[in-house]
Amino acid sequence: QVQLVESGGGSAQIGGSLNLTCVGSTYTSCMGWFRQAPGKEREEVARRDLNAKIRYSESVKGRFTLTRDVDANTISLQMNNLNPDDTAMYYCVAQRTWCPEGDGYEFWGPGTQVTVSS
């Protein structure tokens, strides 16, 4: 079992920035972030696979940056130029081997809330 713990959520103004961090209890090849807003489906925000390839959703491309510290089993999500559509619960996800398509990740963190307002 892998435990994931997120931190760094909170409130930001439109155009502001937040940085989310996730610490995993052990190494996993694939780590990433999902988000879910009330009344909406879960959305994959960004992920880094075992080949270090990073994929972003179109809605955050150019604004969010995912980085990973493999030695520390952490990933971070730097979120810039935030807008109200970014308001959601953000979840860290991990998979021991290859990244799955969709939301079929083995391990999920409890989530951290991000709220963007004017």
C-alpha cells in the first residue's frame, strides 16, 4: 500500500498562484494530479510517467508545471494564472508501474482544496 499526502492547497485570487506538493510513502513509477469540482467529473490535470514524460490537460497547459523529486518520492504542481475554473479538490495519484488511462490509479491521496475567487 502506498500512502499519499497532499499539501499546499488554499485560496487564491484570480491571476494568483499556488503550489501543491504530494509526498508518497514509497516509490511509484507514475505520479500525477486529478481534480474534481462540485457537480463535475474528475479530471486528470497532469501526470509524469516512468519515462519522465509529463502530460497536461489542455485546460492547464502553459499555466501549471509538474515537477518530481524521485529521491524524495514527491511531486509538486506549480499553478500560475489561476482562474475560478481551477476551483476544485485536488488529488495526488500514483501507480506502481505504468500510468493508466482515465482515473484507474491504484492510489489516491485524501485531497486538498483549491479555491480561486476575485
